[in-house]
Amino acid sequence: MHRPIEIDRVIQLYRTYADDLDRVRKEQRKLLAPPTSLKAQLDDIEAEITYLLLREARPETVVEIGTFHGWSTTWILQALRDNGSGRLYSYDIVSHVERNVPESLSAGRWTFTQGDVRENLEKIPDTADFLFIDAAHSASFARWYIQHLMPRMTPGIPVCVHDVFHGRHALPFTEGAVVLRWLAERDNPYFTASRAREPEIQQRLNDVKKNLSLGDRLKDSKNNPMIFFVLR
């Protein structure tokens, strides 16, 4: 997992796990059916890449900072179930997620902590081997987790950070700008399929999905600002 995340690797993962991903997409679609309060925050591609990286990495301990209604939570738990191992530790200031995650996914593999994660740092396992961040998108929050959380993480783990590339460049004074600068200082490469940043990459993935009969949308969105990287 120390090798960087790149487009050819992502395409190969789509092909390797196409059947499983097709099944999971159908299950996720059912979770969005009325009368659910679940809202799909992630675009299809970034949710699917998260699932695929989890399948490849086979982590034993996943940390998710920011759950909101639980869309990312259910995708992560789907991957852990399909891997046959692993536990998810999720953190958010609101508890909407608790009413949206099916027990069939959560039982025996999920721990949720409500509250400001900055006040619960000691509850975050330092054995995490996969990190997912989609919470406050301020520069101050990014500086907090860079200073306090990242040093507790083991180099070589996959990391997902949402809401970076809503445009061609991250907006100044935002989480995205802080994270990108930190990665550049560490010479730590990242991958994104953001339509705003890398339209050609997004199109390549859409073509692959179409060829694999995975092209129908779960969420009607073209906004997928997440970045993925392997922590150095």
C-alpha cells in the first residue's frame, strides 16, 4: 500500500471488484429509498474509490471523521463486510448516522462516538490503517488534524479527504488549501477524480464504469472533490 494511488491502479480495482461493486451499489441504492433520511453526500465515483481502496487494503482499523447522515459510513462498512474483517470507528458532532446504518452492517464492526473529535483525540485508535476525513472544512480544522492526528497515524496508510477540489484549485483559507500545501511540503502525491480538477480522469473512470455496466447513477451529481493519498 506504500505505492501512490494513480489512475491505472484505480481502473484495475474497478475491474477486479466489478461484481462486488455492482452488488454493493444495488444495496446502497436501497438505502436511499423512501422513507429514509439518509442523504448521499459523496459522489458515486469518490464513494466507489473509497470502497475499492478498502477492499485492496483490507484494513483492520478504519477511522472516519465526519459521518453526517451515514452515506460514507455505509460504504465503508460494506467494504469491511466484504473483506470479512475490520472495524470502523466513526466520529461526528451529530448522531444522524445512528438511525441510518443497518444493523446488518454495523453489528460487530462499528463504534460511533458523538462529540467534537478534537476533544476525543485519545479515543481515536493510533493503530488505524485507513483514514477517512469529511468533517469541518475550515483551515483551522485541517491544521488541527495535521498537527495532532496525522502524527499518530502509521505511514503507508490510505487517506481520503473530502471537499478539496470544488474548482480547478482549492479555495484559499480552506481545509483543502491547507492539506494540499502540507502534502506538497512532504512531497506526498495525491489522486483525485474531481470533475473540476481532473475532467479527463473522471471521463476515463466513467468510460470504465460504463464498460463494466456500472454507469447508472446512484446520486445525480458531478461534484466529486475528494482527494486520496498514501500517507508518507
